Amino acid sequence: MIILKLAMRNIMGTGLRTWLNIIVLSFAYVAIIFNQGFYYGLFNRVSDARIEAELGGGQFRHRNYDAHDLLTLQDAHGEIPQSMQNRIIQGRAVPILMLQATLYLKGRMRPILVKGIPHDQKLLSIPTHILEKTKGPLQALIGARMAQSTRLRTGDIITVQWKDANGTFDAHDVEIIQIMHTIVPTIDYGQIWVSLHRLQHLVQMKNEATILVIDHELLPVWFGHDWIFRDLPWLLRDLYDVEKNRTAASYFLYGLLMMLAMVAIFDTQILSIFIRQKEIGTLISLGMTKSNVVQLFTVEGILHGVLAACFGMLWGFPLLRYFSNAGFAVPDAVDKTGYAIGERLYPVYTLSLVTETVLLVLIVTAIVSYLPTRKIATLKPTDALRKKIYQK
């Protein structure tokens, strides 16, 4: 307690030098938390959007389905297991049938995906309720990116060609009845959404699907060799890989910020020991042990970190709170990267993030504060009184 009081009195007595250290350290605190919260917000935004619109609590995929090879879609469909039917009726699972097709519009043609989904499903955020019509032209829902790239509008009639279950080419007129605005590009680019029941009837694939999306509370069961379960970590593995690379790259920024703060603390300790050599010799001569003197200077360095954390909270908390509520405007070019970010990105700052950052900086501060004081352990009181700590 005596060492703590003495250390507090000493750093308060240095005036401007103490405040400069506190300001530099507080900047490091806030900058690290700000950067980490930004990437947490980005990761959570992308993963949550994909889960709500596409992944649910996981997917059962037909064993022949390969998301990176559209040629597999011709054989990537199978009968929906009987044990899954009740879950579909209860709204706890959503079957989706996928077909590779060709779109014809005003003399142009382009490959697309046709995805059939139940119109009454509520598990995914796709507005499928508009696909209730069971007669007349096949109705379709497309995303805003798809509409922009094909110049389609609500009410347009297009011709779509695909192969049915027997491998026979078939073509149908499809009416665009709504353009949905979604931040998830994987349910938008190069695809149209139609009623599952009507699509199964047209391609002669009654009660068949390519994937089965389940909710979070439904435990996966084994349906045989035709269906393979993929959980969320597997489905989001590309996003986790990006997060790992981002974490590795952010260490460089953290290193610069920590170096900036620690150099200030280290130089302050060196300067303090050099200036206060007579004080150190006097304290040792009066009976204070060398280890206590080392503790004194180490505690002074740690107190810089504690005061910086308090000062950083005063100006950093309102700043971070503002950005977490207002967010950042995302440029339109970012939308083409394929990540579900949306128009604004909101950072996420958690208590654990703040606590871990403060503890990390305090630990490093303690180490850096201790290193210059090791010379005191081998010091003779007479050398300190003669100012010979760093002259040998």
C-alpha cells in the first residue's frame, strides 16, 4: 500500500510527461478496441445474414450436390425422407430443389439457377409468400442484383429452359412478380426462385429436393447415404478463413499501436531512473530494499496504464457508442465482393473485448515498466548517489 501511494504521488508530480503517456496509451486502447469491434461487426453481419436467409441451423445436402460445380445439379436431387416430412409441415425444415437452366430474354441467353422453395415457409427470410399462385404462368422472385444485371422488371415475361428428370429439354414462360432487396448475394446473383410444388410437377421430380434446410433447434438425424449433413461451421468455413486471415493481418496494426505506447512507457522509465538516481540511492540508504525500489518503478509504469484506461474510457466510450449506433456507410463497390454487408456496417463492442484489450495492454505495460528497473537490483547506494546507474 505504501509503495502504491508513493508511486501515485511520484507520477502525479511529473506533470506533463505523465499526461503525454496517458494520452498515448489511451489512444492505443481505443484504437485496438475500435479496430477489433469493426471486424467483429463485419463478421457477425455477414454470418447472421447468411444464416437468416440461406443456412438456417444447417443443411442436409444430396450426396451428388457440389456448390462449386453446377454440372452436378442434374443428378443432385433425391426423394425427401419420410421422417423429414413432419418437420417440413411444422415449419422446422425447408426443402429446396435446384436446377441448372438457361434464361432467354430479348435475343439474349445466360445460364441461371432455378430454385424451388415452398411458398409457405417461414424459416428463411426470403419473401416466398408471393409464390402462392398455382395456375397460369410460373411466377418467379428475383433479387435486385439479378434484376440489375439482366435489366428485368416486375411483370416481365422470360423464357427459361431446363432438363426434366428424364434429361429432356423443356422450356416455360416465367413471370417476374417481385424483386427482393437482400444483402445476401448467394441467394441473388444468377438465380430465380419459384414455387417448389410447381417446379417439382414441371420437371417430374415429385417430392424431391437438392438440399434440406433445418432450424437451429432440430437435431440432425441420419437419413441414409443419399443425404449428408453440413453444420454451420462447415457452411461458413470460407467466412472463418477470411476471419483468420484478417486476424493475422490485424496483428501488424496491433504491434504498431503497442510499440507506440510501450516505447513511450520505456523511455519514460529510463528517463525517470536517470533523473531520480539520488532519490533511489537515498531510499536504499534509508532501508528500502532494492526489490521494493524495483516494485516502485514498476507500479508507476502500471499506473500509467490504469490511468490511461480510465482516461480512454472518458473519451473513447462516447465515440465507440456513436459508431456502434450510427455505423459506417458501405461503398457500393463492396457489394461486388460477394459478402452480405449491406448499406451500413455496425461495429460490435463487447465487454469481453474491452476487458481482454485492457488486460493485454496492462500486462505489456508491466513488463516494459520492469525491464529498465533491472539495473537497480545490482546497484550500490553509493553509485546511485553519484549518479552512476547507467554510466557503467
